[in-house]
Amino acid sequence: MEKTFNQEAEASQRHASRQTEIPPECHVDTLTSEAETFSHGPTVDATDSFSDTQARSTGNTTPSRRVSRGLTAEISPKELRGIEWERALIALNRFRVIRALDIAAICYPERPFKTALSAAQRTMRSLRKAGFINTKKTDRHQTINGLTVRGARWLDEQGVNNVSASGRRVASMSNPEHRLWMNFIVACCEVRGLQASTESELLEQLSQENLISGNAPQGLLTVHAGDEQRRLRPDAIAIERDGLTWFEIDNTKRGSDRRVSLRLLAGRVGAPLENRAYLRRVVVLARGEQRLRDALTVLRNRVRDTTQASLTTESARRFVEVEEGMFEVWAMRYSEAKAQYFDICVGHVIVQQLPVWLPSYRSGTQSDNIFLGWFDENYLPYRRPRGSSWGKRPNSPFITP
């Protein structure tokens, strides 16, 4: 994870002092019009426009129209295109497979969803035209992209370390949907300013920490189902101020074993994990109504079983559904100051749908008033409880605040 953050920081420093070299044949004529489409930056007087010249000649005193240049008011179009390419390819090198939706979140989170997706699609088309990525349609008719050898070589020339092509691997993928959503959720966490990791990145971190002891990491949490010991690991994690957020992506139906694992996982909210962080949130992202109902049933059974129960040990938990799909987890803690035990909310379990409507969105075919769950709404990477929203939409990653 630290390598990824350092690479992006180094990329920003390089582009502050020079323009990224882009092959001449790869320039896109629509770049300027694309940048001018979005109103995200200071405005510039169009003092040399034809309309102003005509107004002066006719004596018209109507104020001149102000044209927003968007990001090109801060960065030249050529340099902006290079920065977009580099950020997109760094993400692709990290995640190995990516969609335009992921690039919309990584590169254009400050824009409304429709314009962010359009900009991401244009960026992917220009990268494809340059030969830096290859494209494939999955069994679910999603367009996925891999990094070509030429793209890896270009990224290496920009000074990015540990670059390798993934085009052949992507070409052999038939349905990497679980991995795609895992990557997307991690990207959304980082857009919100959180440090996040996928399952494979987490295991790599744990193996580095356990290198001296020689123990191979199997998971982040150990639970017991009867006499059976289970090692659980998340699909993704995010580190927040109060502890760790654990993501479960239910892309397929949970069998009986996985339902038991979810029940046991929810019962450990507020407890320390093997990486010494405290588990504060479990977020279940379910694909479709049926999987959503399955997860809700597991949690509502916990509510029913613990509503009348008294908390007599620090490991016991009580569940309260405070909103649809939002469960508070209560535990007993001891206060040395008051020399007594008291009940406290130690975290949450949140169940919500995967935003499967986002990659299939088609501009012009849907109402502008429908709920999309983009960054200007309280939905990504998860829905926060009332009084604890994400705040305003993220800033552009291409402009330092």
C-alpha cells in the first residue's frame, strides 16, 4: 500500500515540474472541449471572443459571457492528459484488471457521476488507441481492461516502480466480477481519504509482518463454530480513526457455512484483530435482493436472540437495528473511574446492495432524478449512520488543495 501512495506522490511532483511525454499520435482532439465541459475551477473572461468584439462595435454594454475552463485553468491540456494517463495506469498496474467505472472513481470523483463516467470512458479510449491497454468483454457483458507490455513500458519510463503487464491474464478471465467489486470498493475508500487494502494486499502485509516468526498468514480473525476453528479474512479493509472497517462482498449466495461465519464475524465487532486494530464496522455488500435478504436475515436473527439478553461478559454482544440494514453492536465495558460496568455501542454492521446499476448506466436513457449512490451521496464505499455522513464530494486528485 505504501508503495502505491508513494508512487502517486512522486507522480504529482514530477508533473509539477515537467510535462509527461505523450506519443504525438495519441493526442485527442476533443481534449479541450472535454475539459471545458465541466465547471470545476476558476472562470476566465473571454475578452477576445467574437461576441465581445461585435458588442464593442455596436456599443452594446452587456457584460461579456464568462467561460469556465475547468481543470485546464490550472493545468495545460497536454499535461492534464499525461497525468490522467499515469494515474489510470498506476491503478491498473496495482489492481491488474479495471473498468471505466473504477477510473471514474479514481480520477474524477469530484464530478457528477454522468460526467465522471464519460470522462473515464474517453480516457480509456485514448489509452486503448495508444496501445497501452487491451479490452475484453466478460461473460456478464462487462468491459474489462488489462495493461499491455507497451503500457507497462510507458509507465516504467515515467519512473513508476514494479510495473508488469496484465493483458494476457485479463484476456483469460471469464467472470472476475468479485475481484472487480473488491477493487472498486478499495478505490472508493481511498477517494474518501482512507487507507485501504484488497484481500491479497492484506495477506501480503501480514506475511511481511510475520516473516520473522515464519507463520504463514491465514486470516485476520479466528472464530469458533462449535469445535471447529475458522480463520476469517475480509474481501477488503479500510483503516479509519476509530478502528478497522471489514468489507464482505456477497456476489454469490451464502451457503450455511458462510452464514455461520457472518454471524460469528458480527459477534466480534469491537474486538481486537490479529493486526492489532479494533474491528469497528462490518459492511456486507450484497448483489441483488435475494442475497441482501439473506444477509439481513442473519443479522435480524441476532437482534431477536439478543434483544432481551443481559450483557454479563465483555465478549457478549447485543444487536439493535436502528435503520434499514444498519445494526448497532453493544457490549459491556468496565469503567475504572466509576468502578462499574456499563453498556456502550462498540461498532456497526451495515448491509446494503452493491451498486450494480453504476457500470450498466447509460446516459440519456434514465431519469436525472434517480438515486445513483455516487460520492455526493451517503453510499460509497458504505452508508454511514445518521449524524456521521461522509461530508462534501471529494476534490480532484489532479489539483493539490
